Amino acid sequence: MSDGPVTPFEARLCELAEGGVEGVVDFADAVVAEAIRRGASDIHIEPFGATLLVRFRLDGVLLPALQIPTQVPTNVVSRFKVLADLLTYQSDMPQEGRIPRDRVNAPADLRVSSFPTVRGEKVVIRLFDPETQDVKLEELGYPPAVREELERQVQNPGGILLLTGPAGSGKTTTIYAALRYLLEKSGGARHVVTVEDPVERMLPGVTQTQVHPGTGLTFARCLRSLMRQDPEVIVIGEIRDRETAEIGMEAGLTGHLVISTIHSGSAAGVFTRLLEMKIEPYLAASAVNLVVAQRLVRRLCEKCRRPARAREELLGLSEELLGRAHTAAGCDQCFNTGYRGRTVLVEALRNSKPIREEVLQRAATETIHLTAISHGMRPLQEAALEAVAQGVTSPVEIRRVLGQDWNG
């Protein structure tokens, strides 16, 4: 069992688990229903011998929900595989599938991934929030100046827009919101094609393709073929290798608007990452229009947050924040996490002439970063300090997301 007093949810699931195989169907339904009630984005179900561990990802953080000593963990995993039309007899290979919403009374389809471990087969279920399916750019929480710059860039006839940030930082949500804005402004007159891994949401008026590396349908192969399909806007799910990056850069320089993601620690670091991929500096300097780095941080629960009362709660920040900064407490409304919902921290680097000159000289990331700040970029650290000063989030949460050196 999880720590603390037994909740009605835990008691009910223990009862179902003790019922053996007959209770597996109700067990699975109850887990999904509770995850939806809490607003979880993912469900992790993993057997540890005779113990079944259930965890929910709430606002980006994986939290234990239930641990039951049971003899039927395999049957629970199999139940979700049946719902997703996966092969129940194949437990030594990863599988992926979807659960239609009506099978589990969910507001949207669920994505299921099974994976073999030394203790048994693990299943992760992704829940999609209908409220974020049609989110608009103005609803992302971007600062007005950044949102306006993003709106300008997605209306450009060519060039590259890159988003960077770790997994789960909302990059895909931002791209889909940008595409909706683009389609609205163009009246659907632009040919938009996406290459994704996987396709998470269907967008009317957009041609969407899912890569299948196992069959040779990679990002690069898709892009080479797409250039013969007369695209105007190309969305690449992620730039992972030199070949994909080169094709994207060339497309951006030849009259196509390219939108993609790339992993980097900062907006300035994107250029260093491209150069590490052996992209010629002139390509990176000429093709990229805008780089947006973003992070999602949990919002303090407005019902139970409390002012920071001690210096140590500021984690080394200026004492000027003492009295304005708040910390998490925990209550029934936030499921005792101290947080409810998330907000975005963002920095946007527009590729101006000074930045291009730095890239052509293969300048270090820190040099490009400082040049961008001197020309108006508001860094993530400044956005984080403002969020703490406004009581939106806590120093502890910012440090969790940005790392130990978040305050510079």
C-alpha cells in the first residue's frame, strides 16, 4: 500500500485485486477512472514479483498511487493489452496501441505502450486531456511579446522555427497551437504536412504521417519524398540526426516554412547542437528564424500555498523575495501535492544579424546566449524569478525543473 491512510480508491482496488481474475476488468476501469479524476497525463503499471505498483503522472511528476500485494499483476497488464488490441501472448517484445475512449469511458482515446522488464511486463497508458486538444496560442500562457513573435514567424513563407526543451515541456502542444493559428490566418490555403513519431492528435486540414523506423520510414526518408508533394509548411516531429537536419535546413532556405523540435538546454544551445550534427554554420545561420525554449513548472495550489517563512526556503535567492515567495503545503484539492496545474517558462531567441555572426564564427553557447540577452531576449532564469516573486510557483519547483543553477 502507499504511505499514509488508506483512501477509498486504494481500499476499492485492494478489494478488486483480492477478487482474483474476476476483478481484473473492474480493477482496470477503476484505475483509469481515478487517473482521469486526478487529471493525470500517464498511468504506469508495473509488476514487482507478487506486487503491483500503480503510479500517476500529475502535472509532470510521477507519483505513487497504489502498491498492492497481489497474485494477478500479469492479468492486469493483459487486460490493458486486450483493450488496446495488442498481442497478450507476446510479452518479450515492446508493443504500442490505442484504447478507444468508449471502452474505458474516457473523454479521449488512450495510448498504450507495453515493455518487458526483468520483473514482468510493464504498461504505460497516456491520457489525452480534451481541454488541450484544441488549445490556441493565446491560451498557452506565453508572454505577449513572445506570442506575437511566434505568430509572425508561423506566417512567414519560409525559414525554420525550432522549439527546444526536455520531454514533457509542451513542445508538441505549442506546435499544434501554432498550426491552428496558421490554418486560421491562411483560411486553409497553405499545404501543411507533418512527419511525427507518433501522431498524437489529428488536425483537420493537415496531412499527417507517422514514421516507422522498423520498416525504413524514417524522418529523413519521409522528408525526401515530401519535397515532391508540393508542401508549403513542413512539421518535423524531432530533428535527431544530421540527415534530417540538413533536409530541414535546405527546405527552410528554398521557400518552405519548417517547424520542428530539437533537444538542447537553451535557445542558444540549439545552434551548438546543429553544429555538433555537422551542419554547416552558414546553413544554421541563414535558415533558422526563431528558437523557442520552454519548460513547464507546476503552479502552487491556491488553496493551500503558504508564504516562505525562512531563508532556506528561498534556496539561496535574494532575501528580497522573502515575503513574496510561496511554498507548497498540500490539501485535498491538490491531492496533497501542493500543486495544481502548470504554467510555462519561455525564452525566445530571434535570429538577428548579431546572432548570425556569432553562429558563423562557431561561437560558444554562452556567447550566443549573452548576445541574445543584450538584444532583448528574456532568459528562462528571469522568467523563473518572476514566477516565484508572483507566488505562481515555488523555488523548490523551479530548481526541480531548471536544475541546481537555475538562479544563475
